[in-house]
Amino acid sequence: MIRIFSVEFWMMVLFFINFFLVLFVFAIIRKMNQLRIRPVPQSVDSEGEKENDPVRDTASDIIDMLEPLVRDSRDAAIQFEEQIKDKKRLLKGLNDALDSRIININLLLSRADAMQKKIEERQAESGRIFAALPREEALDIPTGNAANHQDQILNMYNRKYDIDTIAQRLSIPKGEVQLVVDLKKKFLEMEKNSR
């Protein structure tokens, strides 16, 4: 037998209360749906126009509320597009600056390689060690700014000098001249493709 103050008794009471509440809510929802489905009679004015329809009024109110949101979202999209374009311009500038520095580093590396090879050749020919070589003799590669050499190479190449002649006149390795010319061609091609 179930006692009145036991946990099982109160759980059963709670179960029945919840069951009847759920049935009550379903009944209310069903009744509301039936009322909503019935068409609302529309009265006609003496001039033949329909009176204000509550559904249309509600729809127009919703549209009026949404118009500023749509306008604001369009403005935000335009601003976002402008910011993306600005970032693309900045990235292009950074890429160009990095490419220029990469060219300069490659030129300096190729110069260092050429200098090392020259020193090794001289050491092998004369049988002397590096410390015995005079400083001016070991470093007879032209000095100057890598960008300046790059400009000289491109100017001579544009005047139809071949790579061997440019390398001989500027006293720099052919590989360095070829590298500068190839990179310049690639940059020009990339600029054409980006437009």
C-alpha cells in the first residue's frame, strides 16, 4: 500500500498533473489554430475599397522595420568590400617590397658564391691559403648597391646586350645577370596577369 507522504505517491500525483497540463496545452493550441484558419471577413467601404486589413498592416509594419536593417547591411557590405580592396592593395605593395628584397638577397648570395669560388680557384692555383692573399686581390668583385647593379643589368639588357656581355662588363657572374633578367620578366608577367 502506498502511503500518503511517500515519494512514490507524490511522483504519481506529479505525473498526472503534468499529463493533464500537456493535454490542456494541446487543446488550447488546436483551438487557436482553428480560429486563425478561418478567413477574416472584409468589409467594403461605400467607395468600393477594402478597409484596412490587419494582416497587410502587420506585413507593412514588418517591412518598414526591416528596411533600415537591409540598408544597414548593404552599407556594411560596401564598407567591407572597400576594406578588402584596401587590404589587397596593401598586400600587393608588401609583396612587391618583399620581392625586391628577395632579388637583392639572391644577388648578394650569388655574389658571395662567386667570390668564394674565385678565392678557392686562386688558392688552388697558387697553393696559398686564404690568409696569405692580399685583401684587394681577393675582393675584386665590384662593390655597390645591389639595386644599382640590378638597374645596370636591366638597362643593358633593354639595350639588347646579351647576358655574357653584361656579366663581363659589370664583372659579375652570368648566373646573377640571368637571375635579374628572369625575375624582371616574371614580375612584368605577374603585373599583366593581375590587371
